Amino acid sequence: MNNRLLLLLMMLVVMVCGWQLYEGHKRERLLSQQVQQLTQDVNRLEQRLLVVEAEAEQLRSESMGEVVRKANGALLDAWKGLLQKLDQEVDEAREEIERRYQSPEESPEETSSDTLKRT
């Protein structure tokens, strides 16, 4: 009886060890599958990150280009306004000169002396 009990106990130990081994392999396969899935997810996320970074860089370059274009436009508008104002001042000065030279009381010599006195 002692031998039978010992044999039964050994078979029970072998069965428990076998079951633990089976469960260990099963868990290892499951973890391996999860690692594979997570690796694939990481790879997909890295690819998406590269795409997003490229789009962000494109937006930065486009926005910088847009800022430069707006600054150039503002500069050109300012120059245009300055030139228009200069043209207006030149026209007013020309009209003033023509008016002075055409007035009967003043002669060009008097106007030149007046201008020299003012300066």
C-alpha cells in the first residue's frame, strides 16, 4: 500500500508539473502574441508620427512663407503709400511754383530771394 500511495503521489506530482508546464507555455504564447501586437502598434504609431511630423514641418514652412509674403506685401504697400505721398507733395510744390511765377506781382528773381531768405 505504501508503494501504491507513493506511486499515486508521484503521478499526482508529475500531473501537476505537467499542468504547470502546459499553463506556462500557454501564458508564454499569449504574452508573445501580446508583444507582437504591441510591436505592430508601436510601428504603426511611429509611422503616423513621421507623417504628422512631416505635415507639421510643412505647415511651419508654409506659415513662415505666408508671414514673409504678408511682410513683403505690407512693405510694398508702405512704399506705394510713400511714393504716392511724394508724388502728391511734388505736384503741390509744382503748383505752388507755377502759381508764384504766374502771379503778376512777383517775378522769378523775387521768389528766389524769398526762398533764399527762408532757407
